[in-house]
Amino acid sequence: MSTLETIHTAWARLDAALRARRPVEVSYHGRRRVICPHALGWMNDRPLVLGYQIGGETSTGSLHPDPCKRWRCMYVDEIDGLVAAHPTCEWASADNYNSRQPFAVIDEVAIAVT
């Protein structure tokens, strides 16, 4: 993702999915992932999404068996593609999510699931 307009579009789609609690499918670093966006903000002055992965590919081949270890941080400017997930995909989360401090990975939180 290279243009400001493309980053803005991705941010808007992630924001809408977060507010509606709807999963999205993203292409990130060459892997297709299905995530439930939980927080949007900035890390080192770059837009970042914290998502809970419910499907797709991982760097290890399969989702971690422990649901508390399925969190993914993705720089929005490195997301290559973003579409709504299949309508049968359901929103999910894990017990270790804290909306007040989403894993200390986001310097400045813009919006988070509460």
C-alpha cells in the first residue's frame, strides 16, 4: 500500500468493521488472513490495527491452539488488500483483550472495541 488515499480507504474499512464487529479478510506480507479488528491507532507515527485472527494463513502454518495467542498487529500501510469476510464468518475475541490498553502495542488508540 503506497498512497495516502489507499491508506485512508483501508483505515475507513477497518474502522467500519470494528464498529460493526464484522471480520475482514486482509492480505498482509503475502498471507491472506481473516481478522476481527479490535483497535486502531498509531505506533511510531504509523497507522496500526490490532486484530484477532480467526482464519486464513499464518507464518507458522496454522492458527495457534491457544485462542489468547491469535492476536495480530498490522501496519495499515502494509496491508495489500482488504475486503469484507464471508458473511458466515462470525466475530471473535479472546479473554486476554483489554480495551483500555490493547496489548501496549498501540502508542495512541483512536478507537477500540469496548
